[in-house]
Amino acid sequence: MKFKLDENIPFSLKKLIEATGDHQVDSVFHEKKTGIDDHSLLKLCLQEQRILISLDADFNNPIMHPQETLFGMIILRPTSQGKQAVSDLFTNFLASFKLDDVVNKVLIVEYNNITIRWDCV
């Protein structure tokens, strides 16, 4: 499985993801694509067949980002700001959800709730 970390996601999540299986992780920051617009980023993820991980709630808009523009996405909604809060939330998520099950889905991840917006077909 392949993932792309949005520029607002700490790179430390790479190790967490890779520790769960045979996964490849790239980041917008390390690819020097910071500032890329949302549509271009989603197009890139779709072409590369990567699941985008972001804090950006704007991605949770099916009108702006319809099913056919996504390979899969995880939107993290921590209760506080900072790298540790994001890492803690993602670790909690990994304990209850298999990353292989994210393909063709948009997940909104909160501490006590995982919402699956829809399956992409």
C-alpha cells in the first residue's frame, strides 16, 4: 500500500505506517511540493495510487472532491494541535483499523470515532 503525507502531517507518521506492513510513504514536504493546490494533490495521489493523509478538513467535501478524484484518504481530526497529538491519534487509529482497508474510502478519524464517508467505486 502506498501513502502520501500532506504538508501538515508530521513525517514521524512514516515510521508508524511502515511498521504496520509493506507500505511505502512519501510526503508532500520531502517531494518539495508544498503549496500544491488540493485538486493537483488529489490528482497526483490518484495517478500514483496513494492514499492521502491530511489534517485538512476541506478534503471532506464530496462536491469539491467527488469520488472519481480520489484513491483513498485519511483525514485526521485531533482534539489538540501539535505533532504529538497527531501521532497519538494516528496510533489510536492503527489499533482499530487496518490500513489495507482504506483504499477507495475517505475516513475521518477522531479519537473515539472513525467515519467512512463513502466507498469510491
